[in-house]
Amino acid sequence: MDTPRRWGSARLFAVLGVMVVLGTCAFAFGQDPVVSTQPAASQAVETVSTPPTPDAKYGAWVLLPPLVTIILAIALRQVIPALAVGVLIAAYMLVPCQPPPPDVYGGSVVWGLRLAIEKYLLGALAGIDADTGGVDYSHLKIIVFTFMIGGMVGVVAANGGTRAAVERVARWASNRERGQLATWFAGMIVFFDDYANAMIVGPSMRPMTDRLRISRAKLAYIVDSTAAPVSSIALIGTWVGAEIGYIQDGLDNVRAAAPAFLDGVTAYGAFLASIPYRFYAILALVMVFLVGWLGRDFGSMRKAEERATETAPGESGTIGTPEAMTGRAWYAVMPVLVLVFLTMALLVVTGWPVGGLASVETSGDMPRWLELLAHVLKNAKADNSILYGALGALVVAGAISLCTRALTLAKSVEAATDVMSRMLPTIIVLVLAWTLSATINDLRLGEVAVSLLQAREFDATWLPLLIFTSSCVVSFATGTSWGTMGILCPATVTISAHLLADAPVVEALPLFYAAVGAVLAGSVFGDHCSPISDTTVLSSLASECSLEEHVWTQIPYALTVAAVSIVCGDVLCRYFNQPVWVGLATGSAALLLIVLIAGRKPSWRGS
């Protein structure tokens, strides 16, 4: 047990050393030591002259902060220190690019640190609204409603509501195929949080899968495949705030010179429009359904299923508190319905045209109701809507627990705050990602990256493929989807906006949504199958399957889905200019053929 501790200390000192060295190097090449022979008066005039812009001063070096962040995240398997290093490097690079304030003590070294903390870190929490000039609370709202949804998840899990809902699904299972489909459907029901999905579906369905002689490896695969993939595309849940926030950061970066095709595009609208382009997340769910429906497996999963049929039916019990064992399904259903319908109602109220339906302008042959929907999504206050929807859901969950005496007030608060505390590391990643995005914007990385791509005549058609593969590599190596999204998503939005600025709107907008969908889907890949992903570890733990077996039995399926996503999604839709539904349909058909051809049903050898 001592070795991991010493290795952890070594990593910590390595991180600190890298921070000092890279920060010093960034500061060193950020300065231009020029010996002047001009009179003192002339030097004074130069002192107050306009500082150089970051793109003119550094050129391609503005790519250094995100690149160092990615490399450190992969090398250290830790996203938080990697993001912190990236922020510090970017802040020191920005020191010579703006006039110093009059109250700086300690020179540029102190100034760079103050820039990183006072301007960018605190500004990420409560910045200045570019439209009104007031304080922008959008990031704080995302943090608050994410905590509220997490609190609701904790309460409905503690009062037994979620477990009861899942067990109702399990009653339908009478054979191995139905058992796998019931587990898949249970994962689809617990769509609002990936952690809750893994820790609720796994223990709840394990007695049923043991009885049907479904391997623990298969249970872990189904649980893991319906955790992050479902949560990432759910319209309501703990993921939506972070995804919208990352997209909003990218849109804010191009606000001053937004291309014409982004006119009227909001972060929530882009989030919704990007969902069909998230080929990996959608096809991963299709793959689980096909494997369960057909009862066929291939690779190491088939061997695990063969071993499971040789053993006697398991008698594993469920885990949980006494309250969780006696809950009712409606304890969970009611808060989720309140969250969904209250959020939707507030979206309509805040986005409804002032002059009513008659005031909505029509264009072309688009139906009036579709124009109205577009108007509502464009003008709705998504952050406020989800904030108060989450508050209502949390209150209803607590009220149900108290009124039914499923939980006391103290246990309700404890259940809510327990889940909130587990979410703190992801919130830290979220805040640091916002901070890095702000520094990258001031370094004008988007303009530099686009100029480099244009100089090499990069075809924007392949941008989604490039982004998807990059985010797959980073997310698998780091084991975090939120960290990958935080690093890559704002930069993806910025680069895509600039690279597609001159393209016709009918071509630019689908490519833009495809790029956003690619980075979000690629980020899910690592969360889904990386051996250092928290969701992967939780899925193996909740299913009582060893981590090694879970990873090695799941990877062939994950890589298959990723390959099909690239071929049928990015290549077919982009290169052959096919609509997104063709890619999804073709991908689903391809997965069906693969399972039929490569998969085999396990031999039933038990009694």
C-alpha cells in the first residue's frame, strides 16, 4: 500500500515542477529583451505604446497551453493539475500582451499569477455580461442546478424510488435475452446521471442476471454502456449544464466577430442540434440492444458468457439501506417528471414571442409551428429554466420522502449532500475548463489555428472526423469525459466557427453541429471504456465484476462501435454528403450484420 502513496507524491512534485518550468519558459519567450539606444523620453513613449496582440507575438505558440494540458492529462492521468498548468502558462503568455495595472507588486511574475486567479479563475465564476455590462451569473447557475439535480438523484436513490422503478422493469425478464434487454431498458430509465445509473442499475439487476446466468462481465458492459452514453444525450440531467456551458464558452469566444451562419444560434440550440451527430453515443446504445436482443456475443465476452452458463444460478443480494428496499417507483418518477415538465414550461414561457404567434416571422415553406419552436429555443433562458426545474424536482423529492416517511429530514439532507460532494471534483474540472477557455480566447487561438489549417488547405469536411478521433484518444488516455470536453469543446466551437465562416449557411451549419457532436461523442468513448474512467470503475464495482475482466470484455464492442461511427457517420455523411439519419441507419445495420456474423450464442451447459 505504500508504493501507490509514494508514486502519488512523486506525481505531485512532478506536477509542481512542470508548472514552474513551463511557466518560466512561457514567461521567458513572452518577453522581448531589446536594448534601446534611444533617449529616455522616447523609451517612455514606447512604454505606453499599444501592446502586441498574442497572435502577432507568438504565432503558433498560442497552441502551447492546450497542448501542454492534453499531454499532462495523459501523462499524469489527472485532469485538474493539467488544467491548472495550462491556465498558468496562458496567463504568463498574456502578461506582455496588455498594459500593466498601476498596483502591480513583484513584477511580471506576480502579475501573471494575479491574471490567472483574479481575472480568469474568478471571471469564470462571475464574469461580465457582454450585452448588458452587468455580472454574468450563467456559470454559477450551471454549477447550482448541477448540484440540485445531483441532490435529487441522491434523495430518490435513498428513499428507494429509483430501485423500485428498476425492479419493475426486471419483472418482465424470463430468459437471458429478456434479462439483457430489461437491464438495457433500466439503464435508459436512469438517464439523468451516469454515476446514479451505474450504482443503481448494477446492484438492482444483479440478482436477476445471476438467476438467468448472465455473466457479471455482460452486466457491467450493459451498465457502463447505458451510463455515460445515455446521460450525454439526455435533454435533462447532470451532464446538460456542463455541455451547454462548454458550447457557450466557444460561442462567447467568437461573439465579437461571429460568422453569419451562427446568427441566432444559442448554446442550448446547438446542444440539441448536435445530438443526432453523436454517432458513437447513439450507436453504443444500439449495440447493447442488438447484443441483448439476439443473444449473440463475440471476443472475450463470448467466453465470459460461456463460463456463466456452466455455473449454478447466483444468489447475490441487493445492496442498500432499509429505506431503499421498501420504496415505491413513483417516488422517483414524480421528481423526474417535475424536472422535465417544469423545465420545458419555463423554456416556453421565457422564449415565447412578446407579440404572440402572429409576431413570428415566417421564411420559405417552413410551418408556422416550426418557426415558433425555433423562436422559443433561440430566445429561451435555458439556464434559468433548468435551474428552477431542478429546484422544483429537489423540493418534490424531499417532500415525497418526508410525507411518505421514507426518509427523515436529516437523512434526506444527508442523501442529497452526499451525492453533491461526490460531484465536487467534476465541478472543479468544469471551472478550470472555463478558465482555460477564457485564456485561450484572449490568446486568439481560434484565429491562429484556422490560419494554420487554411494555409495547408485543410478540407473542413473532415473536421468532425479529426475532432472525434482526437477526443477519443484524449478521453481514453485521461479517463474523463468532462475533462476532455472542457479542454476540446470550446476550442472546437471557436475553430469551427472561423474555419466555416466563408461557407454557405446550408453547408456550414450542419458541419458546425457535426463538429460539436463529434467532440461530445468522442469524449464519451473514454468515459465508456477507459480502465481509469470513474464510470468504468463504478460499473465493475456495482456489477461485482473485476475491473480487468470488464475492460477486456467491453473494449472489442466499444472499438467496433467507434469504427462503425467513423465509417457510417463521419465518412458516409460528410464525404458522400448524406443526411445524418442515413448515417445512423447505416451504422445500425452494420452493427446488426457484425453481431449476426461474428457473434455466437453461448452453449447452455448448466442444469
